[in-house]
Amino acid sequence: WNKVLYGDGHPYAMPPSGAGTTSSVKAITQADLVTFYKGNYVPNNAAIVMGGDITLADAQTKLEKAFKNWKQGTVTAPSVAAPNAPEKTTIYLVDKPGAAQSMILVGHLGLLPTSPDRLTCAIFNSAFGGYGSSGRLYKNLREEKGYTYGAYANFAWRKHVGPFTASASVQTNVTKEAVAEFMKEIRELASTRPLSDDELSFNKTNMIKQFPQAFETMGDMVGGLYSLVSQGLPIDYWETYQSRISAVDAATVQAAIQKYIHPDALAIVIVGDKATIESGLKELNLGDIVMIDPKTL
């Protein structure tokens, strides 16, 4: 999925574990580690986020004492080129002979975490494929069709553009039908079935009510502050979160859907039993089917 969306050479094309690949790990030398350390582990490339029974003045005193000998350096973070968005829908199939289920991922590139449309996208995604049982994908693929235990979608927020991904693990014998339902839901969201007033109201209210739970513990609070640093968000992002959600209206949501959801330019990655599912996928006539050898990933 990452490799299809971002292409060779992009850092986000690596496995999501961050552990690299067999070839990339073997290629790392001691000199590479030293160079990386010197170019990144410097105070002018760092932020310290703290929380606890401590004042700002006390924290500054302790930190200055602990890090007084930490010298500034020259940051050598590589530039990251913008990935190319899919121009047409393509199915990428990884053969898993005898698999009882097919893992399906459908989507494309999303948006930057600093985009002013971030919360609007989060709202319509909550209605479309949010975690829980209220999303359209869940109601369709699990409750109505019984193809899967759960179907969801999300925008991944990263320093650079993250993906928009809809996914489910389905029974092998309904792979074709499940992909068809994913396509139906994505197309309808962007055309004939925009969010209803009830969906918009429910998901806005739900996000607002769930917000305090994200800051229940000290770890939650520190983590929330850290996300401001790691994603380049304004310092008042969480302070204004609920009011900004309340201000989103139907017209704003529909405009964001038109801007960020592209039903005719999707990447579809499927891991499953080729012998059982390939003919059905061809019948959908969604685009080319490209076989991917897992040994090359």
C-alpha cells in the first residue's frame, strides 16, 4: 500500500513499522548512523514536551542543567518530494494462495496535517468510515452484507501528506462484491449521496463529546502537545478544536469531499487468493490489474 501510493525512494514507501526492508537494513553502515545522528540529534532540531507536577520555571532550570553541554549543529534532514497522485484507478494484487480472506485497501493521497480542511475531512470521514458501528462502510459491508467483521476509513496525519485509506478484510468468495461496495460508497459520497443533516450533526456531536477522553491522563496530555510539534500545528489547535468542529456546515463538508475524494483515481491493493478472486476483479472493469510479488516489497 505504501509503496503503491508513494513510489520508490519516498520515505513513506517504507513498511509502516519503520523497520525498513531486508535490503535497506543490510545497506546501513556505521558511518550512516554517525552522520544521521550528527545531522538530527541536535538541540536546534529538538523539542521537549513535559507534563506533571512541575512549574515552567522549574522545568527550564532542570532542562538547562541537564542539557547545558548539548551543542547546536547543522541539521541535514533530507528534502521530501511530493508524491504523484494516481491518475486512474488501478488494482494491485498480491497472491496469497489458499487465503480464506482477502485484505482490501482502497484510497489515494490525502492532505497535509496543517491543511485548514483537516477537521472538515475528519468529520465526513467519521460518517463515512469512522471507527465504531455508525459509519457507512461498516453498516454496508458488515451489517447489511455480512462480508467482514468491520470496514473503516481514515486520513493518516503525518508531517507530509498522508494517505486516505478505506479497508476491510473480507471472505475470499465475496472479494469482487466487497470491492464493488467500496466503489459504490466512495462514488455516492462524492455525488448522489452527500452527508445528510443527521449524519453531519451526529458525527460533529460525537467528535465534540469524545474530545475530553483524549486528555484523560498525563500521557494523553503530553501526547496531544507532542502532536502539535510533530505535525506543525498551531499552539491553540486543541483549545479551539471543539468550536471549529461546531462551525463546520454542510456546504463546507461537501466542498471538502469534492476536493479530497477522487472515485476515478483510486489505488486498490488486495492481498488474497489470485486463483479464486482475479476473474471477479476483472469483471468489475475498474482498471488494470497489476500483480505484485511480495518478495520485492
